[in-house]
Amino acid sequence: MSETTSAPAAETGGRAPRTDSFLEVNDLRIHFPTDDGLVKSVDGLSFRLDRGRTLGIVGESGSGKSVTSLGILGLHKGGRARISGEIWLDGEELVGASAEHVRRLRGKKMAMIFQDPLSAMHPYYTVGAQIVEAYRVHNNVSKRVARKHAIDMLGRVGIPQPDRRVDNYPHEFSGGMRQRAMIAMALCCDPELLIADEPTTALDVTVQAQILDLMRDLQRDFNAALIIITHDLGVVAELSDDILVMYAGKCVEYGSAEDIFERPEHPYTWGLLGSMPRLDREPTERLMPIKGTPPSLINVPPGCAFHPRCGYTDRTDGKSNTVVPELVETGGGHLVRCHMSRQDRREIWENEIKPNLESM
């Protein structure tokens, strides 16, 4: 595997990261005990990411994407979550670190753009006051200096008349403006890791494009490592260098954006691609939704978690129902968790899935 790209990492078992990647997650497990049983939201996830690179994490709702991001930020600490594994950020291990130490890193070293800025921002304080507070927590400056910085950041993310809008409340901003303000708050301390959780949800198409362009430009300016969490493959196609596909708390496929879109090998990834509308041509057939529903994370199906929804279990000699598949590299850093032979996967893709997608 190339050390210059983000890629899943093996469990280290030691006290130092296996690579010099800026972010490295090893065998991360985040489980929640409930009255009905143990919810295995993240169950053995590994990946790594370098500065200046973008990793897209995709999957349906309930696959563990957002729980992963909150775990990296340490926002499960102090709760009921059972967390194990390792999260290395610039040489520091965060799972075993104190909540206070992780809190000091949050905002300065790593930051998050939340899915719904209207609920993430406090309704009783102006947008500027909230950016000022976030900046002063990590910088010993006066309110006057912090306010000027807040105005500069609002202008940088494309909010018109930032010297006036800085005194507006969140509800006085449109959806796109609130998302821009959320990005300004996340970037106000120049974080080296930025996590965006569904950054374009509920925004109209033109605003989505503007937000994606803005994030691409800001990442280049700040040279930050960026994680995009979404169920929308169109978003990751725009921004990501590499893509990690999650299902039932596990990585089922990982590869470069080119691999995932041009040579995908997991039936779940095929399903995601088939359910994505194509705007570059006239549609001739209906979308191909993934049959069935996502599994319960309390009672995950035995064997391959995707097997109840998979149309190719007859090609695995019964292993899909009983044996959990390993995440295996198929070449060039492309990893797949599937019992089918690589030859079968390639034949299905070339002869069945790809022609159907091209006709959509």
C-alpha cells in the first residue's frame, strides 16, 4: 500500500502508530449497552489519512459513519459507550487519553462540521459571538481581536457583508449561510483534521455545489486532512481521494475514488452506485435500489452481515451465512470484504452491473 494515501491499517497491538500518517485508526470498536442488548455501532474499523488528503466514508443510515466521527473527536467519552482500539492523531493516542486532553485538541487540532448547523449552533447567541468563543478558547486574545478574526472568517467562507452578519443569530441565516458559518467556526483555529458529517444535507443543488467548492478550496489553503461522511456518492465523487464503504459497523470496501467508481468489487457498493441518480444523461431505466433493509446492530446477521440482501450468496459455497469474511487486499491498496472469488466479482461487475449502470 502507498504511504501517501489514506488506507486501512492493521491492528498495531503496540503503543506507537504503525505509520507516520497524520490520522490512524486501528481496530476501533464503539459499542453501546442497551436494555435490548449491545449495539455494535462500530466493530473493528481501521483506516489512516494524511494531511492534504480527503477520505470519503459512505454507507446507509445506521452503518456507523457518524459514530466513528464522534469517536475520533472524543465526544463519546464520559457516556455509556464502550470504546476500544486505537486512534492516533499526529502521534498522540486518543482512546486512552483523558477527556480533558481530547477537549483541548478539539477545535484546535481537529474540528467538525455538523450535519445540522441550526441545531449545532446555539440559538440564543449571535453567530459572531459563537465564533469568537471558539477562537478564544484556544487563543489568548482580546474579544476585539477575536471579533475581527470572526469577521474575516465569515468573509472567507463567502458570507456577504460579514461585518454586519456577524451580529445575526443563526435563525436569521439561510440554510446555505448557516452551513458556511458552521464551516467558519470549524476552521477558525486552523485545525489540521476536519470532519464534515453530511455537509450538504437539506441544501438545494446549487448551494451544495457552492459548499463543496468552498470545502475544496479551504482544504487546499489549510492543507488539512479531511473526512467527508455521507450517504451520497455524488458528494464523495466531487471531493474524495479515497473512499471507505461501511456496512453494519465494518469496512466492506476501501479504495481510491477511481477504484470505487470504476472497479468496485463488493455487492453493497454496487447497490450504492445503482441507487445513485445520474444527471449526465437521459435516464432510460429506473434506479436499482438495494433490496431489504439495513440490519439491526444488536442482532447482526451471522457470517457476512450483507448476505440477507445479497443476490450472489449462491457463489460462496454457503460461507456467506456462517463465516465473517476478512478484509482482503486485491491489489493497489484496494480492499474488499467478500467471500466471492475475485474472478466472480470482476465478471459480475463487467457483464452485469456495469452495463446496467451505463444504461441508467
